[in-house]
Amino acid sequence: TVITVDSGAPTTLGSVAVTPTVVPGGSSKVVKFKVTLQNPAPAGGIKVNLASSNPSVAGMPASVTIPEGVLTRSVTVSHTSVSTNTSVNLTATYHSDVLSAALLVEAPKPLSVVNLPNAVVGRTATIVNSTVTLTAPAPSEGTLVDLSSSNTSAAMPAVSSVTVPAGATTATFTVNHFSVPVLRNLYIRGAANGVTKSGALAVKPPTLVLVSIAPASVTGGSTSAATGTVKINAPAPSAGSKVLLSDDSASTATPASVTIPSGATEATFNITHASVASNTVVTITAVYNATKTDTLTLLPPRLSSFTLNRTSVKGGSTTVVTGTVTLNAVAPAGGTVVTLSSSNASAASVPASVTVPAGATTATFTITHSAVGSPVAVTLTAIGGGVTLTKTLTVNP
């Protein structure tokens, strides 16, 4: 703005101001030093001498010319990175008038701490990289940032400090994370020059990824073992990981829980099973921060052997001939029926069936034989649980 000059008014400095008064040294923030006269500059303008008490930290031109009729002029103040907060006096001089304003050039301070990723399952192979960003470039010797964690049992920086190199504004470091029993929300902190900044990190407990039953099917009540395996996606914490178990059948007994030991990722458990009358599909459920299921099929007992107490007999004699059927597991409630037949009932006959009692594995039946004129080979058949077995009885005259 040009103002009409009163040639009779003396020219003196009115004020000086620095904006802003605080700046991170070497940052992109612009600093202005403003000189204001008491009266507009006279004809021909005036030159105001400028000086800095520490030009290597904050410098400005040696002078500024305020044109005729103009009241104020501003210059840009350059600033550089410093290792400690430094106060610099900026001075304007015109004849005997001397005015100063202070500029505080700050050492770099943490602006932010960012964790990538910001959520992780503890003690997995996932790498957490944290970056600390400063408010301004580091000075020639770099800026040392002290590192810490709000919960060292869940996660902590791999190093106690990191140095941001000269001229740089960031440095990256690794965060170690550990197994936790429950979700832990914590902060990774960076501190330098009196300022601390934090970045949030969530460390999650292991999660159940599967329950598996082997074998997939077993004869109920037999001596065959049914084994379950539970697996989590990270090593268990110090107290272990307790996985809750259940099943939906009265024919099986699954333990209420199984604990995966500290540092391990899996554990096994046994399933006790009882005899069933028909194929029975049992669902096994496991719960640990997730729910997983698998199935076990219980098969009914089946015929495993068929024997005769003798293989030949004189037809119609008083000699007793018996057959015995054996199952591969105990019979369920109500017993297991084994169907019988003969290829020549007139020579040797059998009952239509025999029942293996509940809880037993064998049953015996009598074979009735009759007189024959010549030797007769009779095929006796037993069928149980889908298995067919035969024996030959020779009936002699």
C-alpha cells in the first residue's frame, strides 16, 4: 500500500515481528520477519539493516528496502536442523533504532509412530515394521529416538533406540511380538527432545484353525482308537491354550477340554465310543477364539468269524454240532442279529438267526443233522453287519 508521505514526520522503526515464533529447524515451514515503520518511508525509500544472532541456524538477508510511501516489508528467514532447541534473535536496525524478535528453532521431535501391520497374532511369522517420523530433518549427527512399549509382555521394539540419519525425517525398526492369552492393545512409543509419540498395536491371541478326527470312522465299542487333533495358528502362550470340546452323541465321550502346551500349536485327545445298532455320525466341536467341527462315524458291529465245533458228523446221531459267530465289537443294546442259512436243510439245518446279546461279542447255536444215504457237504452261511462268512459241514451216513 502506498501512503502519502508527510515529509516533516521523522522515519523511525515502529515494530518487528517474526511469524511463527517457533519452527522445527530445517522443516518446510516458512518463517517471515516483518519490519514496520512508525511512518511511511520517505521519498527514495529507506534501507533497514537486518541481522541474526546465529545465522547458521536462522538467517535472513543483510537488509530490506522499504519503498517510498510503504509502511512494512517482510523477508523470509531460513532455518536449519539443530540438535537442541536454539533461540535466535532477529534484529532490524535503522540509524539509532534497533528492534529485535526471538525465533525458537526446535530440534526434531517425533511427529508420529506408525506400526504396519497394526494388528498381529502374537508370535507368528508376521513381521511388524514401525516407522517413526520427525517434525523436521535430523541434524548432521542424526536424531536418536528412544523406543519403548506400553506392554512388553505382548510386544516390544527389537532395539531400545533408533537413529534418524542426517537430513532424513524417518527411521524404521522391527517390533517383536509374543503369544498372549487374550487380545492386548498396546502402544509402541518413540521419544526424542522431550516429546513422545505413540503408535497403536493390537496383539491377538492364537485362534483355533482346525479340529480333525482320525480315523474318520470306527466300529463303535471296539478297541479301535479314535483320536482328535486341535491346531491353533500360533504358538500357545505361557499358560497354554485351553480348547473346549464337546460332541452331540450319547454313544461317544469326548473330554471337556484339551490344553495345547506353551509354545506348541497342537494337541491330541481320545474319544471313547460305545456300540451302536446302525451307522451313527457324531459331530465333535472345538472352541478357542473360533469354533471348528469334524465328524466321526460309528459303525455297528460286524461279523468277524464263524466257526463250527466239528466239520463232519454222522447224520442223525446224538453228536452235537454247534456253530459260533463272533463280532468285531460288543453288541449294542438289544443285541446284534446274525442271519443263518443252510444249503441243504434236510441234511443239516440251522435256526433262521442267532442274536449276540448286548455287551457280548459271541453267540452259539445248534445245528440239527439228519441221516443220509451218502456223504453230503452242506454249506452253512452266517451274515452280520454286511459281512458274509461260510463253513462246510460234512454229514456222513
